[in-house]
Amino acid sequence: MANAKTVDYAEIRNGMSQFDLSSRVEPNDEIALDRAFLPNAHRGVLDTRRSLVVGNRGMGKSFWTHALLNQQLRQKLATVYGLKALENANVVIGFNGSDKVAAVAPTSDEIAVALAGGADPDVIWQAVLLRGARTARKDPPTTSFAEAIREVIDNPELYSCEMSALDDLLIREERSLLVTFDALDRLGRNWDQIRSLSQTLLSRVLRLQSFRSIRAKVFIRVDQFSDTELFRFPDSSKLKNSSVHLRWEAEDLYGLMLFELLRLDRPGQELRRLARDTNTDLALPDDGKMGAMSTQPLESLINAIAGEFMGSHKKRGRVYTWIPLHLSDAADTCSPRTFLRAWGAAATHTPSPTDKVVDHLGLSEGVRQASRDRLVELQEDYPWIDPALHALRGEFVPIEREQLLARWDQGAVLQTILKDSASEPTKAPVNLEQSESLQGLLEAMKSIAVMEERANGKINVPDIFRVEAGIKRKGGVAVPRASK
Amino acid sequence: MAAHRDALYDVFAEELYDEDSNSLDDINFNIDDREAPHWPLVIPFNSAFIQFDPLRDPSHLTSAFYEQTFQPFLSGLYALLNLDDLSDNSTVA
């Protein structure tokens, strides 16, 4: 009988090994409707009333920036998250670090030229928002960025007059406009320049509150958000207090993993069969969104996929909590790519189990590989992590702050970072150029969640970075392995 | 509470946990592992127990009374003793 067919674990395993991990969203990428998984925790991220979204590398800043451009997807987001404002919103990108000349977003070079020509950073953002707002017209004019800059300079009232008229038009037509900004670290060639442009942008975004139907959403990196200098402008606390952090909770990560499997033909069918057999259908994220309110069916389904424990006994930890715990950074979150990478690698581990999709040995290896990849990924954005962690090789964490700073001092870590970033200043931490201190470096490490300060004042490095960096966990008991 | 947890971790790590060899066989746990031995089972303060007097009020010995405070602790304890059927398996503090 067809119904009696047992689950083909190898098929699901095959699907896992095919997870697409190359999906870093590049400027101007198009996000298809069927590619979007909608985590429960991301409602605030998409709420147009919250203008500042903070996220570490790989957490989805660029994904949402570009996903919001898809009109069908916006409709879905409006329905799933109950965000009516997205239903009738026009969305345009105000900046995304692209090198392609666009109707609204300037390139980094166009900004550099405008600054070199004497344009004030605020004029630059007025020109961008003006070009964005003009897209709401029936016949939007094609104004080059340089022309828009010139218009704003020549006519200081143009911005408020035209924006007010466009706001009225949008209100009459029951529409709204959302301008999104991403990749602010590409605004300039050094942190001073980037900070000045970012600060002016945030200030201008705050002032959009004067309009009813025009809003902006700025996606910003965690290290820039931690830069206190950035928020030295009037009323900045309003923006900061309503900011939202891009996070991935454990159930959303598992939901994403199942979602990616369901997108594949045969693996998806077998996963549905497994869910049916284990009475966990409610855990399947049909249509890209999580189903059950309770995590119980999800946990049961993950148990059916990978076994309940990280070994033969529960003292080794439960798979469901062990994986996110070991892949989480100091902000207690894990990037979706890292999570998928761990499961993808687990699926290629041999020998494969016969009674489940992956086992604890595969998962352990998968976590190791995913951790390695995550560290490499972060080093691309923050190359200074490398010398900072390297100096701690062989040390034990949590470590006393003074001991940590002493190790960095002995290893001349600060000097190495400043030397390595001499020709490219953005390769140093955001706030290091002011402080040039080891304390500043520690703050930078904390801002990107590679280190954390514990309640007892000690500094810890989460497992995801610790293992690859050769830093050890405390443990005082030497156990003869042969006796096990 | 967080500082107390960190202090407990230090004691367990130094006195009980294996030295770290990055092996799954190590008896060594993530500092934030809620299922690890160093993670305390918390009995929250409850002013109702200031008046605890089962001779005067026998209802103080009923589960409805004591579980208000002790239920997370008992659940954690049952789970540790493999008495999962007595535990709701969810509320280790």
C-alpha cells in the first residue's frame, strides 16, 4: 500500500546537503515570493513606524531591504504580520551601496563627487528623499543625482515644499512611501565620513515624522549602532529607542530549515511524510510562515529528524537546544546561513544514520564547520577580529578583563590592527580611531557580539568563535580517556 | 541572579568539569546551557510562605499552594531524577 511507505531519510538528507548557502543578498537583487521565509520575530523589523533596524552580518538586513521591493511579497507581509501600512506602500531604495546608477539611490561615487563639489551631507539626503518621493507621481521626472543636488542647493525651500505636496497627494490617494537604506558602511572611505553621512541621514529620517505618508527604514550594522558619536544629534533618542534588532530565535531557525526542505520537491515530500507519521504537521512552515503557536510539534519533528539527544543520553544535551546554543553569538542569536550550514554539513557526514536524517556526530561536525565559516564571514567585515582572537589562543574563558587586556597588550594587537588598516581605515573598528585603546577594542568586540561581558565582569567568547580560535573553556578535572 | 549563575559556573568548571579538549565526550558545558549541572533551579521568593503554618491552615500542604512557588524547582528536580512523568518538562527556571 502506498500509505505504508516508510520515510526515505536519505532523500531528506540529500535535500539538506543542497541548502543554498551562497545567498548573500547583493545590491539590487530581486527576492522572489517563494524565497521568503517569514520569521515570527521579524514583525517589528518590517513595521514602517520603526525607522531603525540593527543587525549583524548575515542577519537579513539586505534581504529585507530588497524583499520589500517585491509588491506581491509586501502584500503577503502585510497579511501575515498584520502590517496594513505595507499594503499600499511604494517602496524605493535610498541607498544600498550599489555601483549601478539608479533613479533614486546614489552610488558611493556620486556621493563622493557631491561632497567634493561642496554639497553638505544634509543636501545629499534631501536630494535622495526628494527623488524617492517623486516616484509617487504619475509621471516621475528623471532627475540625475547631480541635478537633484543642484536643485536643492539653488532652492532651499524646494525640499519641504515638494515633499509636503507629495505627502498630500499620497494621503489623498491612500498610499504611502517607504524609502529604505542599507549598507551605510559603504557611504564613504573612512569612519569619520561614514559617520557624518549616517548621522545626517538619521537626523533627516527622524524629521520625516512631519509627514504622514512618507517614512524611511534604515538598516544599520551593529558596530555602527554602538557608536555613541553617531547619535549625537537632537532627539536621536527617539530613533534609538524605537529601533529594532534583527534576531533569529531558535524556532525561527528551525522553521527556516524546514522551509528550505519543503521548497525541494522530493525531500519536501518525504519531510511531509515524516511530519504526518510523527503527528507533527503543525510544525511545518507552510507558505513561508510558522504554523503552531506551541514549539512542541517543532521539537518533536526535530527529534524525529536528528534524534532527541546529542548522544545516547540526555546528559549530552538535547539536539533542539544544543544546536542553537552552540551556534549563537554573544547577542544570543545565530545567522540563518550559519544554521543551515551546520545542518547541510551534518547531512554529508558519513556513515549516515539509518533511522533518522542526521545524527549527533554529523551535527557536531556540522556545528564545527558552520562555526569556522561564520568566523571567516565576520572577518570579511571586521578583519580586526583575527588578531584580537589570535592573541587569546590557549587562554581560558571567561577571562578577567585585566588579563584579557594584558594579553592584547603583550601581543601588540592594537598596533597590528592600526597597521593593517592604515591604507583602508574602515578595516579598523568604528570607534577605535578616537579611542585607540584596548578598552575601545573590547567595546568593539562586544558590539559585534564576538565577546560579552558577563554579570560578574568577566569576558567570555561564545563557543561559535571560541573553538575555532583555539580558546578553551574552563575545566579543572583531567580525565583519563582510556577509562571511558 | 546572573552574577550568581556565573559564580556557580566558575565553581563547577574549576572543581567538576573536565578540562576542555573540544570533544563531545567532555563533561564540560556551555556557560549559558540551561540544561547543564551548573544552571540553578530557582525557588522564587513568595511572601505567602512567610505565613506558612500547616497546623493552622492544612491547605498549605496542598500542591495548589506549594506549587505556586516550588513547581519550577520540582519540575527540574523530577527531570534530573528521570521522573519525567511527574514533571511537566518545561519550567526549569
